[in-house]
Amino acid sequence: MSDERTAHWDNIYGTKAEDSVSWFQDTPEPSLSLLKLVGAMPTSAIIDIGGGASHLVDALLDLGFVDVTVLDLSQTALDADKARLGAAAGDAKWICADVTEWRPGRRYDVWHDRAAFHFLTDPADQALYSAALVQGLAIGGHVIIGTFAPDGPEKCSGLPIVRHDASSIGKILGDGFELVDSRRHDHRTPWDSVQQFQFSTFRRRH
């Protein structure tokens, strides 16, 4: 499955301009607001899951963050990020991996995911994602997950997704996590349609 996922996303990022995909954002909100909410500081270790071609890494580096990692299963997407950043790309860390098959070698203070988790339609993959999260997030750290909301689209980029609210995500993460914040976000695509997102922020208790 990983090879199929990789091929799909390499094709997307290899054939479309960054501002011609529905999830494009010039300014990564509400992600930046939620990072402020959880108290992220320039020295906080932050990982952006599925962050290929996202501008979050640009914004964090501009704000002086010094420990930023971007993970994506598409090397093509990561290369686009690096090309856009130029010399500043050396100030971030880059991991090409499928999060369901990856096991972190360190702990992060904030685990951020905008629109990667909802592509995991198989409960087994959701469990593998959760296992990676538990291994990679410090106790007391925060996870921010943005997905299509219950009234949002049922597909993205031609693939089926699972729509979530804070309750459904909380059940998958388990009782080691407590909900800190849940908010709706209506994302306006480059062609001016609206996608209904919801962002759920949890703190790892143990």
C-alpha cells in the first residue's frame, strides 16, 4: 500500500503547481494559532506530518523556530519544499516516509498534521499512526490534527477519506490524550470553493 500511496502523491506533486491543489494555503492557519495556543516556543521540537509542499515550515523558520521536521511520503513534495526555501531548507529536517510504517527515533513537543490523518481509512493504519504518535510525542506534548469535518468533503485528490470530529479522533488516540481545543475551519481553495475542516488539539497525559 505504501508504494501505491507514494506513487499517487509523487504524481500529484510532480504534475501540479503548489497553488493548484485544493489544500494550498499561503498562510498556514489555524495551524499557527494552535501552535501559539499550546505554548510552542522557538526551541520546541515540532514535526509536520504530511507536510510536503506546505508553507508551515516557511512560517516557522521565519518566526525563528530552530527544531522543525517535515515528514511526507512523497520525496517530490519534499523536494518542492526545499526548492522553495532555497538555502533556508538546511535549517529544517526532512524525512521521506509513510507515517504508518515509520517509527520515530526521538520525541517531539508538537506533532502537527493538517489533512494527512483523514486519508487513513483502514482502522489498522489508524492504529499504526497512533503507535508512531505515542512513540514520537513527549509526555506533556501536544498533537494538532486537522481533518475534513463531519460535513466536509468525502474525497480529496481522488481518494476516499474519513471525516472526523474531536470525539472520533480521541477514540483512536486513546485515554493517554486529553482534548485541549476543537475548532472548525472553513478553508477556501484556490478556486474559491469551501472545504469544511475541523482541528482537534490534544495533550499527551501519559
